[in-house]
Amino acid sequence: QVQLKESGPGLVAPSQSLSITCTVSGFSLTGYGVNWVRQPPGKGLEWLGMIWGDGSTDYNSALKSRLSISKDNSKSQVFLKMNSLQTDDTARYYCARDSGNSYAMDYWGQGTSVTVSS
Amino acid sequence: DIQMTQSPASLSVSVGETVTITCRASENIYSNLAWYQQKQGKSPQLLVYAATNLADGVPSRFSGSGSGTQYSLKINSLQSEDFGSYYCQHFWGTPYTFGGGTKLEIK
């Protein structure tokens, strides 16, 4: 069955960078895109960006200068890297599969909580 | 970027009632819209895709409608398991913006 699972550092110091890995199973990264979404505590969802099956990427324009998404198809892993973190980057970070033709995110990981604090 | 305005932000309702949540896009998104449900402490789950199509396993009391810039999610005969937060999201070109969310609470 389709599964996604995020793993991250938990705590990041201000101005440092964040790296999160999304490990997927039950589908191939060459056939599906993967999105990254975050949710600050008590707030709504924010789309961060995605990597398509062919490896091309799209980013939230507000965060584009700080974000990088990449993947390793052979390891079924997608990577999110964000630079220059500040306290308002504290959030739960999710990866979610792009459903393809139906234009939705059909499977989500459990998310990983990231706190930016010294 | 396309902006998604969702309303209401919160709603207090009783079991058995019918509710409608709306989402307005800042431009025509040609029915490229999804709805998600998120329960407290859980990941969002897909409810509706392409504005009107129920995702697998979603009860028929949920329905999506709309076109152009205006979309709605209707829940008939609310059940206790339906309480939580709901989000719309457009897919008419990146960035795939979410609406601000609607928190559905028990009256």
C-alpha cells in the first residue's frame, strides 16, 4: 500500500538550515510527484513546493529563495531543504503524493514536527 | 498567484445538521479543486477532487460542487466523526494554494 513517512531533526536553531526526508513506498517516484506542505501550530496549511516524476520542481514563490526539493528515485526518497530558518518556520512538515490526473494530494505522511529555537 | 478565500472560518453545528463550506478563487480554476478533512492531531485526508468527485471511501453524505471561481463542500446529516477542519486547495497551476480552513465544531 502507498505510504509516505517524513523524518526530520525536530529542533533547528535560528538562521540554520532544515533538512527533511520523505521515504515513500507502494509507488514509484518516477511516476508520481511529491508535494511538501507545512502547518504552523494551530494554523492552516501552506503549500511549499513539489517535485514531479521527471525531477522538475515548483516552489511557493514566497519561499523559493530558501527552498530546495530533490529526490533519489532508487532510494524512494524525497528531500526538502530550507535555509535561514526563523521562528515562524516552526511547523509540522508533511509530504504528500500528487495524485496525477485527478489533481489532488491523495496520500499524506504523518508529518514531522520542526521547532525553530535557540 | 491564485488566492483561495474560504468561509466560514469556523462553524458550530449539531449532529444531524447539514453544512456548506465555500471557497472562492481569485481567478477561474476550471474545477481544479480538492477538499481535505483534517482531524485534530492527524494528517489531512482527501475528500473531493476535481471539485465534484469523492475520493475512495468517502461517505456519500459529502458532496462537492461549483465551477469557475466559486466552489462548495456540503455535508448532509453531520456525524460525530465529521468534526474537524476542512481545507480547499486549487490545482490550476503552481503554487497550489490552500484556503484558510474551516473549523467545524460540535454545538
